[in-house]
Amino acid sequence: MFQFKLVLLGDSSVGKSSIVHRFVKDSFDDFRESTIGAAFLSQTIKIRDTSSDSTEDTVIKFEIWDTAGQERYKSLAPMYYRNANAALVVYDITQQDSLSKAQNWVNELKNKVGDEDLIICLLGNKLDLCDSSDNGDKRAVMTDEAKVYAEEQDLLFYEVSAKTGQGVKDVFQSIGEKLYQI
Ligand code: GTP
Ligand code: MG
């Protein structure tokens, strides 16, 4: 079995834990408590191997470190991103400031880990608050702004909603496929 280490980074309350819980448990909590230190979860996915004639799927296991976004835990982050195969850097689409925080994390990762060894994925969360006519559009970060930045920095980029689940599985699936190919 293939095993990969994943780390989630980003400002407090952008929805890192909610994304992980959606992926691992397929559940969502409107009142999730802020993470203390970090949390560890794991999940497997199946990858279809298109390079061989075999019809058997390959199982990939993700070991996921969900870090705490509060400032006071910032110094712990290197423990979790060290040796990671992929980093999911999360911002909240409704909070412009959270994108700058995400960009700081991208810089730190590139300086400390080097991007040859690490897949970095920029994730805009809370998409449900942006395209629903009931709530009004709370979007503060335009898709193009984040997308252009991600392209410049050579990052994967997705907008997701942990609340509805939109896009969440696709993110882990494409990261898994990418890691498997390396
Ligand atoms: P820290 O652990 O403090 O770093 O925060 P976090 O990034 O883990 O955020 P968390 O997952 O705890 O979510 C913060 C709040 O945002 C919670 O009240 C969630 O219910 C809410 N939330 C998370 N994801 C979404 C989403 O996709 N849509 C909406 N509407 N709310 C969300
Ligand atoms: Mg959390």
C-alpha cells in the first residue's frame, strides 16, 4: 500500500478541520471547535492505474495532519509540514485577509521545504456562501485572483465547500493521483 503524509495549513476558522472531516467522515458541524495543537486522521482512496492493463485499483493511504490556525500554535507547524508529501493551504473565500495568510504559508513552505519535494494545493473554502441566492453572495476573494496567483506559484488550486462537500473528494483524489505518478 502507498502511504502519503498530508498537512493542512491556513488561518484559524477557514475550515481546515471541516474539510478533513468532510473527507474522512463525510460529515459537517456548524459549530466546530477551534483545533488545539494539531489533529491526526487517516483515510484511504482508490486510484485506477491507467498505465498497466490491470483492472485492479491501487489503494493509497493518507496520513493527515490538521494543524491549528491560531497564531499561538504557529511555531508548531514545521513539525507537521516536515516530510509531508502534500500541503493543503486553505483560505476562506469570504475573508480577503485569509488569502494573504495562505500566501505567507506558501512562502514558508517554499523556503523551508522546497517545492520539488512537495505538492502544494491552494484551497478556497466556503464556496456555499458564495453562490447561493438565499444567503446573498459573501465572496471577498475572486476566483481569478487566487487562480492567477496559484498559476504563478505552480500550485494546484480548487474552490470547495466543506459544508456541502462540493469539490472536497476531488481535491484528495487528484492529489493522490499526482503523488502516485511521482
Ligand atoms: P482552527 O482549528 O482554529 O485553525 O480553524 P479551522 O480552519 O479548522 O476551521 P473549522 O473547520 O473549525 O471551521 C471554522 C468554522 O467555519 C466552523 O464554525 C465551521 O462550521 C465553519 N465552516 C467550515 N467550513 C465551512 C464551509 O464550507 N461553509 C460554511 N458555510 N462554513 C464552514
Ligand atoms: Mg481546526
